Amino acid sequence: MSLQICDAEKATTDEDTGAGDDIDALLETIEQSNGLTLQSEGCGGSDNRPVLYVEHRNLNPETELKRYFGARAVLGDQRPRQRQRQFHRSTWMTIPKDTWPRFSRPGISMTLLESRDGLQYFTFEHSRDYQQIQFKFLDSVESMDPNNIVALLQMNPYHIDSLLQLSDVCRIQEDQEMARDLIERALYSFECAFHPVCSLTSGTSRLDYLRPENRAFYLAVYKHMMFLERRGCPRTALEYCRLILSLDPDSDPLCMLLLIDFLSLRSREYNFLLRLYQDWEVHRNLSQLPNFAFSVALSHFHLSQEDQTESEERKRLKHKADLLLQDALIMFPGVLMPLLDLCTVQPDAAVSSHDFFGPRSQLGQSPALAELVSLYVGRTHTLWREGGVLLWLEECVRDVLRRVDAKDPLVEDCQNKRKQRYQSAPLNIHRHVILSEIKEATSTLPLEVTTQSVMGFDPLPPLDSVVSYTRPERQSVGASNESTLSLFFRSLLPNFNLQDDLEVAQAGRELNQEVNRLMVAMRDMLANIQFQEPPREDNPDRDEGEWD
């Protein structure tokens, strides 16, 4: 097989992905020149801590940036948290900013429900006043007037769902700074409500996604994590990914297992990924997920290429990587052609015309498997663009074709597994695909998902939600025949209304006007908030190290 990179396509792709690739290349250069390793302590080491153990210091992106650029370049002459701690309580996930409105408890608290088998089960609760604010927010969403949401946030600057909703609007308008700031403000509000015994680090604190009050915390942490990954802080993003997974590892409501391998590879935490795979494979069958099948092989390959690895160990790791990648290609042949296409690599005719990797390999996939494959390829194709990785892939594809032509029994066994499994994707996978916003994956969502309204502050809520309070009944609204695109826009902008497909052009202009109105009003609101009283710290004697 000859993998040839098309020069014209490669140039175009490099322009499109320039920002992300430049950041990765810069960080790798700095790492190599300083003799540093990103295999940081406590992530993939041989200690006895839980595999989902979270370190407070790794929740702060400054920790990662200081590793790359040095403390002075990141902090300047100012000591960390020196100014913030004068007025605010100590927090780990976010550092409050002077530009934020003065914090007063919005009515969110955390309760310990029970302790069982060494685990603590918590839930967030809304006070009666906060419930009224939540009802007003839902009314504002249905009122078709974005000014109502802005006014609500002006009166309640730490209302969580309003912050999440407006953050999405800012991101659509490419105002990343404000979008990130609103999410950080929501996280700060949550963290100030934490129960004294709730630990972010131990991996023993649980939060039930079935409770609507808890779902906003999951979403806020997820959105914060994705902002960090886009900013070039994949190691910090990985720590938040582990945090989300530790809150409910059995149900995994946001399906973080579909993302954690990518962040591990991006941050070069290969040992952590292998440890997670070894610990969870028996009871979670991680090898049946395309992302783990390929990423575990890629981790072995990268470890085999490290200079500090001894010669014999490098050979062992390389051999293991070869076998794992061949098995992954045999189990998921539909990955290869879309992956090469996104990598702007053209295989030779022997590969593209072979029945095993040809069009039949993709057409024969079930919709659920196609969704998983599209998600993996769309998210991780940049990791396969490196020259050494592509050559290794070429070798393994040749070996796979030889095994297929030789009637290797594993080929038929995997074919039977693909037919029996992946009949339908659970709701958490659909929810993850929606949050990922990866176009290759969202285009594979089934009709039962794309034909319903997806609200940005609570996408695809569980069907068996545990409701602690109910909204007062309102006059029912007639059934809607809106398209998926219309429903999506209306979930972000309540005033958006698409009556007919023939009005698409006019609707586009209306959407842009509504977004601009909302952004202007929001900026005016944030700029005009002034407080005469100086903020006070809740507990001035509190030490930042006492909260675990």
C-alpha cells in the first residue's frame, strides 16, 4: 500500500487547522528543548491511587502553562491568587475576576444524601427563591424575547442556566472570551455551594445526572474542559475529563469514555490511558469502542518511540502496538477510509478496491457503529497525520490484508460481533455527539434525536429524571412542525422562529439580528453593573489547602 499525501490538499488542510497544529508544534518544541516530559506525576504512575484520582493543582491551567513557559512568563511579577484571595474564598476550578459582579449566594446548595460502600452521594438543591428564578428563566426561553433572559441575568448574575445559555450564544458569535468567562462564573457559583466533605480529588464523590439540579454542573464542567482543550491546555482538560467521569463512572451520562482517550493522547499521558484500559476492560469492554481500540494501539506506538525507553522494551511495545492496531482495523474496518480522507492521504488501489476496506465496510455498519466511527475519526484524525504514525498505519494495513486473504478466523469472528452488537446507541452517546459539535458525527444522529428540540442548558434530558420540584402549569402551546435547524436555533435564541422552508433566507437575517441584539444588550448589562460596597470574603481565615 502506498500512502501518498496530496500536496494541494495538504496545504489547504494546514491552513484550516493552522491554529491548533501550531499550538501543538510549539508546545512539543518547548517540551523537547527544556527536556521536560508531560507524563506528569500521579496520572499514569505506579501508585495505589484510584485511576480517576484528580489533583487540585492540575485543575488550574496555569500549572500546565508554567510547565511549558515557566512561572515568570505565566504569572509575571504577581504572586498567584494574591489579589483574588483578598476578597474571595479559595476555589480550585476557577479564579474569580475583579470584573465579575459581586458574588452573593444565588440559592444553590449541596446536600449529602448518603454514604455507602466508601462512596458519598451528593446532590445540588435549589432554594425556593432560586426555583422562582428558574421558572422565570424557562418562561423567558418560551417568551421569544431575548431581552427577558438578559434582564434575568442582570438581576441574578449567577443564575446557572442563563449563564450556560448565553455562553452558547457568545460562542456562536465567536466571542470566545465572554463565552469562557460566563462558564467560569457558573463554575464559581457551583464551587461556592460545595458540601464541606465533597472531595474533587478522591474519586469517591458521586452526583446523580438524573437530578436536573446536578445536570448543569456536568455541562458547565464539560464546556470549561473544551475551552481549555482549544486553548492548548490538553493536560488540564484531561483532569476535568477525569473529574466528570468520576462523578458517575457507571452511568457515564456525558459518555466521557469517548473523549478521555483523545485528551490522554493530546497530553501524552500514555501510561494513564493504558492503566485505565487495563483496569476497566474486564467490566466495561473498552476494546469494543472504536476510540479505545485505536487509541490504546497508538499509545503503545508512541511509548515505543520514546528515547528513554530501553531497546528491548521498545521492541516489545512496538510489537504490541502492531498487533493491537491490526486487531482494531479488523474489528472496525470502516474507520480506515474516512480517516485517510480527513488526513488527506490517498491509498493505493489495492486498499481502496479491496472488499474489506472498500465502500462495503462503511455501508455494512449499523447506524450506532457508524455514529461511533464518525465521532472517533472526526475528533482524532489530527493525531494520525504525523509521518511516523502514517508509515506505521501503512505497515499494519498491509498485514491486515494478508490476514484477510489468508482467511484468518478473527476476521469472521469480528464480522459476527459487528452484526450482533451496536444495534442501537444509548442516550448518553447521542448526548455526547451533540455536545461535541463534530459535524462528521452529528450528521449520523438518528431521526428520533434530530427531530426533537435540543436545549443548550439541558440537552437530551434522561427519560427517568428525578424531579424534586415542578414548574407551575402554563397554557399549552400547539404542536410544532419546525425543522431540526429551526429547533436548534430556537433553543439558543427564543425569539427565533422559522415558519416555512421557503423563509430560510429571511430567517437567517432575523437570526443574525436577534444574536446581535442579544450580544449588545448583554455587553451593556455587564458593563453597567456597579457595586458600591467592597466585596468581602466569606471566611477570611480559610486556608486554601484545607478544602479537599
